[in-house]
Amino acid sequence: MAEPDEAYPKVGLGMTYLCCSEFDIAARYFNDEIVQNSSLAPSANALLAMSCKLDNDSAGFAIASAKAVEGDAEFSNTIEGLKAVSI
């Protein structure tokens, strides 16, 4: 499979795998070095937090949530909302 070399397609692929409940594959795209070194990193980390929440990975959720809010404080409400959801 050819890998894109830009952040947007990687985040898009991560979202696709997230929607298909393929959480490990989604995490690979959200954690990709290109994504994490781009302006999309806070969004990717918020999506990763959602993926971890759906996968019942509380440690991963905590790490991704902290990174999302650290990257963009606007994600704090989103993360608090995710914390309140029970799966």
C-alpha cells in the first residue's frame, strides 16, 4: 500500500479506520510522525483520544487527551465530553 507523505490524507485514513472500529490502524495514522509534526497534531490527538475511548484504552485516552489539549486548549471541552461518555 502506498503511504501518503502529507498529514491531511493520513488523518483522513485514520478517521476511516476509526469509523470501521480498526482502532490500532487508526492510531498508527494519528501517531504518524508527519501528522504529529503538523498543524493537525491537536486534531489527530483528539481523534486518537476518541479512538482510545471506544477501544476502552484508558491509558491511551489519558495520553492522547493531554496531548490534544496541550496542542490546542479549545479541545478541553471535547475531551471533557468524551470523559463523561461511558462505553
